[in-house]
Amino acid sequence: MTARPDERLLDGEPMRPVRCRACGAAVQARKASWQQTSIQWSAEAMAACLERRAAAAGGGPNGGCFPACEALRASIVQAALDGELPVADDGGDGS
């Protein structure tokens, strides 16, 4: 059995580079809506992310679990608000 290629992102905006304003980690991101964001992490971005490093060391509020980087999330939202990252289904609520 072969895996079916993932073609979900072919119909919309392509992923674009976004740099975290806190640590400089560079990821590829796409916003399908204000509520939905897709992020691709490179090895370099994972190594640069301060919140990922804290989680790996067992620090932070989640005790070693890394659910998301709040600094990167804020950077992506700001990139969308600044028009640097298109929002595919822009309902205009900006949140």
C-alpha cells in the first residue's frame, strides 16, 4: 500500500516564510483563516526556538511538552495583520 500524496495546500495560498520576532526562528506558514494556521518547522527553526528549547529541558508551564510557541504565534498574527502573510479566508475579524 502506498501513501497518498498530501495535496491539501495546492488549492490555496502557498506557504510563506515567517520569522519569529522573539528568537528569529524562520518557519514556513500559511493562514487558511484567522482561526487556522499551518506551520512547517525546519531543523534550524526548531533549534532556534526559545520556547521549544525550554520545553525540551523540562521547563515551561507544560513540563516538557511543546504544544506551540506563543512568540511565533504572535509573530504570525502580526505578519498577517501587516499584510506579509495572506489570510486565505479573510473574514476581516483579525483575531
